[in-house]
Amino acid sequence: MADKQISLPAKLINGGIAGLIGVTCVFPIDLAKTRLQNQQNGSRLYTSMSDCLIKTIQSEGYFGMYRGAAVNLTLVTPEKAIKLAANDFFRQHLSKDGQKLTLLREMLAGCGAGTCQVIITTPMEMLKIQLQDAGRIEAQRKLMSQAAVGAPGGPVELRSHTAMQLTRELLRSQGIAGLYKGLGATLLRDVPFSIIYFPLFANLNSLGGRGADGPAPFYVSFASGCIAGSTAAVAVNPVDVIKTRIQTMTRGSQEDTYGGVTDCIRKILRQEGPSAFLKGAYCRALVIAPLFGIAQVVYFLGVGEFLLSFLPQQNN
């Protein structure tokens, strides 16, 4: 993000709007990513992103691609707002007399932003993954029922949950810790992501600046956000696979369960091999690239400042 002075309320509005627009555009790809990452050898239903989306539409309808979108749209505003605003906060406090940050300080700012965002990211991802993966589990159970010799006819029904129902069940059975299952894996994903993304974006964006102090054109900010976002997304995809597996509560009958990050890594390597850590990588890149490209354009256009201008000004 360009190091221009933006008020905190404007930063929060910018981050929230960017998150809402981005999630609406790319959520079906994110759903495909979750389902591809969760399917294990011996229970594969989808061969690719397009195959997953086609089968989802056929079995669940068009809106099946948006399972879990409500919780994401609700929480993505504070999540993106915290991430983008925290990075600006740390960059400003790590800078010396307005001088350009060193790479190490840029990475430290990104680390701070990634650490702050998990407050919202962990429960958001926990709920979203259950809703996104429900259709895959249901389809798998139907196939097993049809293939079983002497099994009773008719489709196997899976009880449908809402985000609020899942939240109440988790709080009742596990307390607040239930919503923060996979917190360690989320930190291992989001902190390195931010360490890679924010410095890379800042340096790419500076290449297209107008003169020494002029801001880069909006298309440079968009392209820089896309490139930095997709690069960081692919780099941390192995940890995203681990996080998705750990946070998934309902599994197929032949699928492994995991006792933690180390146990998850060991079982994936033994059962599926190293290539399993790249599952959904291109989907994740397709999700993150426009998400952060849009975020940077919203910041560039100053949407937050524009909306705040309509609020009545208090006279001191």
C-alpha cells in the first residue's frame, strides 16, 4: 500500500468495501479451493476447479457455489479492515522521519498486520469451511450409499446448518476455543503471507510512481496487488491445506482426522505425498489476486475518505 496519510476510519471503510467486493466476485473459486483441499486419496469427487464448480451447480444449484458466503461477507469487513489498517499503522510507526522503510521493517509491519487479523480470520474461516465443505460430504455419502450392496434406496440427507447454528453448537460444546480451532495453523499461514505480500506490493507499486513523490496510477496499484497477492498465496498454500484440514469438523468415512499441525503434516505426507500440499494452489491464487488488487484500487481512489466527507463535521 502506498504510504499516504489516511485517517483510521477511512482505512477501515476502504478495507471493508474492498473485502465485500472481492469476496462477492471470487467466492465460488474459494469454495472450489476448500473442497479440493479437503478431498483425500480414495474419496476424490473432483478432478479440477472447473469440475468442482460444474458438479456443485448440478447437485446444489447456482447458489450452492455461495455456501458460506454470508459468514464471509459479514466478517470480511472487519478482517480486511484490520489487516490493511494494521499494516499502515505499523509502517507509520516503523518509519523514521518519513523515510522509505527498509525491507526488514516492511516485513515487520506485515508480520504485525498478519498477527492482528487472526482475531477475526480464525472464527470466520472455521465457520466458512464447514458450510463450504458440506456439499462435498453429502455428495460423497450419496455415492457410497448407491455403491453399497443392499443399501436402502433414496438419497442420503445431510442436516443443513447455518453459521449461527454452528456457532451456538461450538460455543455450547467447546466454548470460545471451538471457534478458534486451528489458530496456530492460521497464524502460520497469515503471518508469512503478510510478510511476503506487503513488502512485495510496496516495492512493485513504487516502480510505477509518478516522479519521486507521486502516487502510482490505479492500474499499477491493481496489478501490483494482484501479483503480490497471488505470489504470497501460492507460497503459503501448504499451510493453508493444513489449516483447512484441521478446521474441518465433518469428514468422509474413509478420511483421516488430525490431532494438530505436526500430525496433519505427517499423515498427509504418508497418505498423499508432498504434492497434496499444493492442492487448490491455483484456486487460491485466483481468489487472492483480485481480492487484493481490488483492495489497493479502493485505497487509491480514496473511497473511505469520500464517504466520510458526507458526515457532518464537528466544530472544535
